[in-house]
Amino acid sequence: MSNSILRISLWVYLLIFFAYLLGPLVIMSVTAFNSSAFPRAAPWECLTFEWFTALFNDARILNGIKNSIIIGLGTVVLSVAMGLAGALILTQIWPKLRASYYTLVIAPILIPGVVLGISTLVFWDRVNRFLGLGPDSFLSNGLFLTIIGQSTFIASYCMLVLVARLQRYDLALTEAALDLGATHTQAFRKILLPFMRPAIASAAVLAFLASFENYNTTTFTFGEYPTLTIELSQKVRYGITPAISALAFIIVVLTVFAALMHEANSRRKALGMADQKTVGAVSKGFKLPRFLSGNPAAIALVLLSIVTITTIGTATAYSPAQCKANVLEEKRLETQRRIEELRSRRESQGGAASDATTTTPRTGGSNNSGFGGVFDPGSLSGGGESDADTETESDSNDSGFGGVFDPGNLSTNN
């Protein structure tokens, strides 16, 4: 009983965890196909593909994607090279200095990106001035500064990935190659580099993704070359459209596609030809292709490709014009109905107020305001005062200034 409860609790936890993790991505992907001008999944209006067209017609977004790819490739080359050099030094340095060296090369990860961006901009500006170069030199170029600024901390990530792989390397292989007459360059190129190839590929992917999504450092160094994250942040200030959701959906699909392709390739290498022949027959009359047999990732990849092609074909022939017209008509009718309800409500309230005024007589002598009749309109007229009160009021002097301000003093007595 306790094992069943534990198992159910574990599945509930996993369901909540993945819903929390992937729920926003699913909702944003749905908003890319809703015809609403604001990204929302509900209420659903019409199925449309126009936001993808709007995305591909947005010159700023396309320019940001191009700059992000260029900067990402430059960051990959520089970061992987520095990370590999740092990993090799870490494994060959004097053991007592490894802790200090490790702390030094990992420190950029702990520094805020804002500080890295400002320091990169200030440092290379000083170098540019020291060399006497103009403001249009390559040291002031946004692409150069962004690649340098991002590589300062992304290289540390690459080094961690490469060190994990390098710790499993047997140094006896390099020593054997050197004993057989190979140079250090040949031993590195023919023995160490092939062994490090999977880790280098992983570090390159990590570096590209970290560069593609970076904002804190890039916001100080991009110059005239804004990246995709910079363009998106500037668009958010003035309101977003579902075209951003379309971009997010494309990125999600490409990520899933790449993950399935990697998993299918890994599974294909893990399964031998003999295993594929044994598990390839699903039934007596039907056999899966060799690259699909026993490979769920490959099957999911094929299904995803079919769905993608079908969606693109549907987008070229589908038109939501009639659906949009129906939605606009429904909105107009709903607005008209609300206006009529509001008008009838005001008329009913106005009739009730007039009935209450007619049935309830006004008592001028009552004073319920709490201000002593100051705001009573009847107090402005002098009909309620007697002549005696007027004379007494004119003869009395309560101002304390001896009748100086009495208007009667201005007249001449006969």
C-alpha cells in the first residue's frame, strides 16, 4: 500500500513539474495560431497562420536573427578554443596550483553580465584610444565587442564540459604515440582530438545557445548590430503581437527536432545490425525500415516531419477571412447588446429617481447635511429675514474694528 502511494505521488509530482516547466511553452505555441491581435490562447477566435507571415516580413527580427547567428558562431570558435586550452592546462598543471587556477577560470561565471558588458566596453575603448584608432575601427565594432564580451564567461562553461571528458582520458595513449615517434602536434591531432570530439560538439552547442539568448552583456556591446534578444526587448516596450509567439513556436520545434535527431542517431549507433534484425519484424507481413526498427526517437522524428510538412501545406491553402468576418460580426452584436443593456439600465434608474422625487416632498426647514445650512440654496435669498433683523444687523458691529469697514461710513450725513 505504501509503495502504491509513493508511486502515485511520484507520478503526480512529475506531472506538476513538467506542467510547470512546459506549460508556458505550450500556451505560447497555441497563441501563434490564434487570430487575436494580442497573444492569448482563450477565448479562441480563428485558426490562422498569418503571424508566421508577419514574422518573416519583420525586417528587424530577421536582422536580429542574422546578427545572433554571426555572434553565436564567433563565440563558439573563441569559447571552445579557450575552454579546451584551459582544460588541458588544468589537467597538466602542478597539482598544488589546480585549485587556484580552477577558481580563476571559473570566476567569470560568478560575475554579473552587466559588469562584464560595461568592463568590456570600457576596456576596449581605452585600447582603441591608446592605439590611436578612430571610432570606426574593428575594436569599436559591435560584433567584435559582443563576441569578446560573451566569450569571457561562456569559455568557462565550455571548459567545465571539456574537463569532464578529459578526466577519462588515458595519458598513456599520448605517451605511447610519442614513444613511437609522433610529435606532440600529431599526438594531439590524431589521438586526443578524436577522443575529445563528442565533448567539443557538446561545448559548441552549449556556447551557441548561451550566446543566442544572452541579454545582460550584449545590451552594452551590440552597437549597430542588435541581436534577437535586444530586438525582442525593444518590441516588448511598445506592445507585442503573436508574431513573437510564432518565433517561439519555431524555436521550440527546431529544438525538439534537433533533440530527436540526436537521440535517433545515438540509438542507431547503440543498436547493432543483429539487434535491428531481431527487433525489426513487427509482424509476419510487415517490417519497419532498418533505421526505424527499435528506435522510438526515429519514429517520433518521422512523425514530426510529416506533421510539419502537412502544416506548411495547409498554411499555403487555408484562408481565415470568412472566420474573421464571423468573429467581427459576433463582436459587433455583443457590443450592441451591451450598449442596449446599459441604456435600459440607465433609463430604469432615471425613472426610479423621478418617482422618488415626486412622492417625497421637500422640507426646506430640515438640515441633514451637518454643515448648518451653509450649502442650502434658500440661504442665498433674503426673503426669510425681517426688517428689524436687518436694522439690527446693520447697527451691530461684531468685526472688532470699530465700524471701519462699514459701508455706511462712506456716505455723507446731512
